[in-house]
Amino acid sequence: MTLEAFLLLAAALLAVGLYGALSQQSVVMVMMGLELMVNAVMVAAAAVWFFASPQLPDGQVLVLAAMVAMAVEMAMGFAVTIAIFRARDVDVTDSAGDLRG
């Protein structure tokens, strides 16, 4: 595959993630959209690093570390979402904004 194909895949993932994050009211769906957008950035970064310097694995190692950090962050986000749902029975973003009190 070429660099253009990877960048096109990343653009498609970013577009789908942006639509999912902006059009949904469920907190879980918004988080899934955000995860798709972060994955798009990682695909683009890994592709650029691979095609810029294929002999050096520095870029791929950095992307792998970013994937691990993103997985931990999303797991914590889902844990907070589940805790809010269990405490207040709130699963939409409109109602989650009223949880300050």
C-alpha cells in the first residue's frame, strides 16, 4: 500500500469519528467517536513515519506507546461513564452536564 492509501484511510476514520462524536447523545457513542479520531491520527502518524524512515522503528514504537496510553485513557473514561450511569442513571450528554451539584 502507498502512503496516500494510508492517509485516505486515516481521513475516513477521522470523518466517521467526527460525525459519531458530534451527532450522538450517548456518552459511550461520543467516546467511540473520539477513539476513532485518535486512531486516525495514529494511523496517519505511523504511515508517515514508516514511509519517511522505514529502517528506523522509532516512529512505530512511539505510536505503540500512544496506543497503550489511549487504551488506558479510554478504559478510565468508560469506568467513569459506568460509575455515573450507576449513580444517577444518566447515559446522555445533555443530562451529564447537570451533574455538577
